[in-house]
Amino acid sequence: MEKFAVLQAGASIPERVWIPTDMQLRQYAEASGDYNPIHLDEKFAQQVGLGGVIAHGMLTMAQVGAMLTQWLNGEGSISQFEVRFQNMVRPGDTIHCTGVIKEKLANAVVCDVKALNQKSMEIIAGSAVITFKD
Amino acid sequence: MINKDAIGRESEVMTTRVEAENVRRFAEAIGIPYVGEVPPTFIITFRGGTVPGLDLPEKGLIHGGQKFTYYRPIKVGDVLNYKRRVKNIYERAGKLGKMTFVVQEMEGRSATGDLVFTATSTLIAREEG
């Protein structure tokens, strides 16, 4: 990424595109310890009225986190990261993670972040504060 | 109905060591290469630490929001002590009927007692009928 000195309010963070699969939900369940059947069992997810399995909200948040860390490439560290979960993600969806620098502080930037699906529905929205060393 | 008496109550303190192997599996599950960094949402893998008297329904629980604050980056090899606390329980009438919001905060400290992170999760329970 650019050095902190050249970052400006209004600048965009390079987008991350993510297409979840059933296999990834299984892999994430094992890595995170969240085995809720709404993410793993199609029949169960249908029975509880979800119309099929949905991705873990935390897996979508992790995609936004991945967008941030790949952009930072070790230059700064995330000191705050916050999202609201607004819509569901299903295997096969195309999720676009985006971010924009909202405010530049003495040694930090405040970013607005979001994830949208292929229908431009907001999946999550939130913010991140990234701190840079002097 | 979730018991509001649980507000302010804390779990026991749990201890974990951030193992490279667990971080690598977590990074790979997200779909990013593991380069020794701990992904910002890794804290969610810290299980256990149940608040006594907080009876969350097993079904129909929705994750409404999540916030992480890091006082320093978490590194592989860190030994962290963490506990959960119920910050708030409140009800709202929504489109889908009455909803109960449960806000829990997890606090993580180093072995020497320095605050390393807080993680606040908002869970939403829908009342049947």
C-alpha cells in the first residue's frame, strides 16, 4: 500500500471479491468452532425457515478484514473493527467488500467498510480504525 | 424470555495460547495466505466462558453486530486470559415481532494483566408467536 503520509480522506481501499462455497462453510466451521447447522445442513436450514444454508456472519466479516489486511500489507494495524449484519449470504453469491477512508487523524485513518452482494444488497456495514507507527 | 438478572454478570476466566497451527487453519478457511499474522476476527475462535444464568435459546439466534477493539496486535504465541460479561439485555418491537437483544463483551488480557482486546457481540433472539 501507499505510505501513511499520502493517504487521504475519500480514497478507496482495493475491493475484495468473495464467492463462498458449501465446502468453505464446512472449512470455516472447523477452523472457528461454530458448527451451527444453519451453516452446514441444508435440510435443517430449510426447516427453520431460512430457505437453505447461510454463511457465518463472522466469515463475511473476515472477508472485510482480509480486504483490510491485504491492503495494509503489514504497514498499519487494525485497532478497531466493527460491523452490523444486515442480510444473509448464501453459497454461490458474489460478495464485494469495499472500503473508503473517511477521516485521517495524526497517526490513524478511520474507514467506512461494507460488503454488498450481486444484487447490490448491503450484507454488512461498519467501520475500521487503522493505526500507523510514527 | 431471557433473564435480565444476567446483566452485569461475568463468566469464569479462560486461558488460551494463540497457536500458529490454529491461525493458519483459520486464515486458510477465510481464503487468505497465512504469513504469520493473526486475522482481526480470530478472537471469535475463543470458546467457552459461559455467563451463569444467561440462557440463550439454541434456535433462532441471530448475530446482529460485532465489534473488536485491539489495544495491541495479537501475535502467535500470545497467552491470553479472557472472560465474558453481559453488558445489556433489552427488547425491541420489530417487523418480525418482539426481539431480545443480548450484548456481551469479552475482555482479553495478557499474562501480566494488560488489556489486549475487547470483543462485543450483539445477539438477537426472536420470540415465538
